[in-house]
Amino acid sequence: MNAKYVQVLRENNIILYPLMTLNDHTEIVHSEVINCDGKERVKICIERPYYC
């Protein structure tokens, strides 16, 4: 796991934490539990590297 940063999504002030980094440097990140309309949810994002 690559724990080099914590990212904040500006739209909802959701903090994302690194979960794992794949061999191709794709990172999978997750949020804390979000309570929405009485339901618990977790936001998961897959971030792929961009090479110029």
C-alpha cells in the first residue's frame, strides 16, 4: 500500500485515503463512512496515472 497522501475532494469535503497501488501505478482510494439519508456509504475511486 502506498500511503503517501490524503486527498480531499473539494465538492463535498470528502477525505480519500489510499487503499492499494496496482503494478501499473493505478491507485485505489476510499473515503470514511458517509451517512446519507440514514444509509452508510463509502466512496471508492480508481485513479490512473497520466503520462505526458
